[in-house]
Amino acid sequence: MKIYVSISVMFLAVSLSADTWTDSNGLEWAYSITNGEAVVGVLGGTKTAVSPLVSGELIVPAELGGCPVTRIGEGAFRDCNELVSVMIPTSVVEMESLAFAGCTSLTNIVFSENLTTIYNGAFARCVSLTSIVLPPHLKSLGEWVPSRTWSDPVVSLILLTEDGGITYQPATTVMRTISHLDGEGVFDGCRSLKSISLPVGLLKIGPRAFRKCVQLPGLRIPSSVRAIGAGAFSDCVRLLSIDLPVGLEILGYTVGEHSPG
């Protein structure tokens, strides 16, 4: 089977556009609107969501452009090294890849109680985090999916079938199979993290979720968890044991590779 890829450059440029709003503190927020919902940040995570770079405490607005903020976009606050504390509004249900990665001074996070999904690398290398309490409705802690850029139908595949026919489909499914095969877990490299509370109802702990959390002495995994990704606890040198839930269905082959238990 041969595969040909057709790209619409004009449509891609539109999908990467963002609106801006300046708050009372003089911070300019970049955001986009999709289906009546606002996403904080620039599509593709090409730059941070606020300008100038934020420092100290930050309260993410619950509404932008007259629409509720439901997602923190990819890389929205990446490498905001002077950010110390952040409050996420209850309207937010998803936090995308690398959202706060590299925020080396971040010590406090107030999560949206309605948050259901945190994508991989969201808090990678947040080396000042010592304690985390995750929200009650969280279902997935780590997802290997590409940014929203790939979710837009900017790429179409023309598939030539065995009998000579032609079929068309968005490239999203194909891209998901080849994107983010390697990368950082949610709390990857959070070397000061000593305590984390996982909510009852959590279903998935993604690949490398706690890799290199070298101060983490223990972790209670809820009985609801059904899947733990590869390398979720690798290089957690102080993690002496892990009690796996009875209902666990998928266990990554390198989970806890440097941690007994």
C-alpha cells in the first residue's frame, strides 16, 4: 500500500493563530477559541502564553474572549523560571504537554477540581516542587498524544487500497502512532518531590510519570488504576516498594527498573 500526504499550508497557518488579551496587571495573554471553549497559549507551544514572562503568583483567568477556559495549552508556561505559585480555574479539564515544564521555582499548584487529564511532561523539571495533591476527578496522569496542531485536519492522507480504490482520511490517527514515542513524563525530573496524593478514580499513570523523582520515598496507588506506563518509576532511587492494585491490567515493561518492588 502506498501513502501520499497532501498538506494545506494556508489552513495550517490559520490553525496556529491566537488572540490576545491584556489583564489589569499588564500581562498579555495568548489564547485560541475552539467550539466555544478557550485554550490558554499558542497552538504548538511555540511561545509562552503570557508576555512578559510571569513571575511570583499567577491566577489563570476562568474566561478569555467571552469563552470558558477549558485547557492549558502545550508549553503555555514552559520555562517561566520565576513562577512560584499558580491557581488553575475550575473550568479547566485538560492540561496539555509541557504546560509548566522547566518552571524551576514553582512550589505551589492549586489544581482545577474538574481536571481530568494531564498530558506528559506537564510539570517535568519543576525541581522546586516538594508536595502535590492531585484533583479528585483526575482520570489520566500522562498521555502520549501530539499537540492540538495534529488534531486539526491540516494533513490529509490519500490511501491507495489493494484493489486500486482510493480512500481519504485525516492524518491524526497515523500521527498519533509516531509522535511522542520518547519524551518526558508528567513529573519527570522533579527531584525535590517527596509527597504526592493520587485521587481515587485515577485510571492511568503514563510513561515516565515519576522518572527521576529521587526524593520520593513511597507512593500509594489507588485501586482504580488499570494501567501504568513504561518507566513510570524509573530512577526513583528512594522508592523502596510499590503496592500495585489488584485490578491492574497493563504494566509497562520498564516500570521501576531501578527501584525494588
